[in-house]
Amino acid sequence: MRAAPAALALLAALVGAAGAGAAEMRAPPGASSCTGCHARGAAMGALAGRPEAEIVAALAAFRTGARPATLMNRIAKGFDAAESRAIAIWFASQGAR
Ligand code: HEC
């Protein structure tokens, strides 16, 4: 877990940003935070180019607790269904570059 300290800082930022609204990002609120853990080549696996439905379903399952998680359950709770969908659309649109 070489990314652990940065990951925890990100998590804290995410939880705060979800309530406050991270307005200055061009991506939907929260989306650019995801890449701290889900960048291409990162241990967690990239989100860019993943199908929208897959990301939406995963976030929903994490949010409800249907899918066990160490971190994503807490992260997913910071986003409602509409926000999750916006994030999923964003990543799905980030195809192979
Ligand atoms: C602090 C690191 C971290 C951040 C930030 C993070 N994730 Fe994750 N993500 C994980 C971990 C760890 C897992 C594996 C499940 C678990 O244990 O929580 C995961 C799993 C996932 C999965 C399932 C992947 C798969 O292959 O099935 C999706 C989808 C996902 N995250 C989406 C997101 C989105 C969208 C964001 C931004 C809102 C995000 N993650 C932010 C760490 C992170």
C-alpha cells in the first residue's frame, strides 16, 4: 500500500469536498479525486474508459454496503446517485488516450 498516506489525505479531502461542493474542478465534483487512487497503472485500477453502468453499479453497491469495501464504502457515501452518475459518465468518456 505505497499510496496509503496520500490515499488517506485524499479520502479526508473527498469527504469534506462532497459536502462543500468542489466547484473549481472541470470534471464533476469529486471525480478528479478518484484518480489519486484509480490512475492508470495504479494498484486500484484505472476508472478511465470503464463503462458508465459498471462504475454506477459499483458506487451504488459500495454506498449501500451490498459490496464489501475497505475504503469505497465511505467514499461512495459522499456522492448521491446523480453525482455518482456524473462521475461515471466522466470516467467512461475518458477513453484510451
Ligand atoms: C483513497 C483511495 C481511493 C479513492 C480516492 C477512490 N477509490 Fe475507488 N477504490 C479504492 C479501493 C481500495 C477499492 C477496492 C474496494 C475497497 O476495498 O474499498 C476501490 C474500488 C473501486 C471500484 C471498483 C473497481 C472494480 O474493479 O470493480 C470503483 C468503481 C471505484 N473504486 C470508483 C471510485 C470513484 C468513482 C472514486 C472517486 C469518487 C474513487 N473510487 C475514489 C480506493 C479509492
